Amino acid sequence: MSHQLILASSSPRRQALLRQVNMNFTVRKQDTDESIVKASDPREKVEQLALLKARNTEIMDKGEVIVTADTVVSYQNQIFGKPEDDKDAYTMLSTLSGQVHEVYTGVAIRANAEEIFFTEKTSVEFWTLSDEDIMSYISTRDPFDKAGGYGIQSEGAVLVRSIHGDYYNVVGLPISRVVRELRGVIG
Ligand SMILES: Cc1cn([C@H]2C[C@H](O)[C@@H](COP(=O)(O)OP(=O)(O)OP(=O)(O)O)O2)c(=O)[nH]c1=O
């Protein structure tokens, strides 16, 4: 059967990462109400959300393979998604200042009769940030479409002291693992 890869994501970063490794794919929008997933464990949360996004994506042809993902930041018992406003971004960034947090990205792959999912975790250490560091970063508006309120690939790079694990997982898609898992589905 010939396969057609569909990335069901409006994240420009996820699209760019699949393009970077020369995958042939098309983008399909899905609109998922993320508030219905109540899991408090970050791994469970991103897996459930990625699966929900995959199940909410219409399959239009038998050969289609749907890929979806969800990213959260986890610190102690808190899970941070995208900040709602400046105050929310400030709370997230001041909590993460000087600490190590985890970024979880759950990925779901849905083909005709199968559904697989997995999660990657990357640890990220932030420098200790002054109020001025945080306020000037928020004023760039970079935090607002990103889990945890920062983008490691953009202005947020200056907040990060070290990482352990897959960099691309932090950006929103653990691309090398995704490609390997896809080989098992589309050959
Ligand atoms: C931590 C971090 C997150 N992010 C982004 C990746 C995700 O796009 C976003 C988390 O939001 P998600 O809800 O995972 O994804 P999304 O709404 O952007 O896209 P879609 O559901 O359509 O696939 O945060 C970065 O770009 N850089 C970072 O350093």
C-alpha cells in the first residue's frame, strides 16, 4: 500500500522539523479541546493529548498515516502549558529560574488499523534569571505560543544553561525517534 504522511499540527516548529529530515508530508488541521484531558502526570497527559489529537484527525484515504504531538513543561508537581498572559508567563519563568525542569513530548502515530504512541523526556536547566531578564524576555512576546513560556530555538535560548536529552524534543517533536517509529509503520 502506498502511504501518505499527514502531520496534524498547526505548530510551525513541528512542520519545520519534519521538513528538515526530508520527509514527504502534508499538514492537516485538527482542533482538539485540550481541557478534557485531566491527567496530572505529565507523561500520561502528553500521551493522552497526542492520541486525542490523532483520533480527532479525519482520515480521508486508507493509506494515510497521521502524526500528532503534544508538549508540556513539568517542574515538581506542576505542569506548564502555554502561558495565557504576561503574568502567567512571569510565574512560569520565575518558577523555572535556576532550576532543572523536564520537557515531555508525546507523539501519536495513527495508521489504518494501528495506533502507536510514545513519549520523550528532556531535562532543561535554566540560568538564575533576574526580574529584568524575565520582563525583557516577555516583552519579546516569544513565550506566548510555547509550553513553559519559552522557546529554546528562539530568544529563549539565552535562558538555558544546559540540557540532557533530545534538543528537538524541547522544540516540540523528537524527530529522530519519530522517523524511527515511522519506519516500522510505513517501511
Ligand atoms: C519548551 C518549548 C515549547 N515549544 C512549543 C512546541 C509546541 O508547539 C508548543 C506546545 O504546544 P502544543 O499544545 O504541544 O502544540 P501546538 O498547539 O503548538 O500545536 P498542535 O497541537 O497543532 O500540534 O510549545 C517550543 O517551540 N520551544 C520550546 O522550547
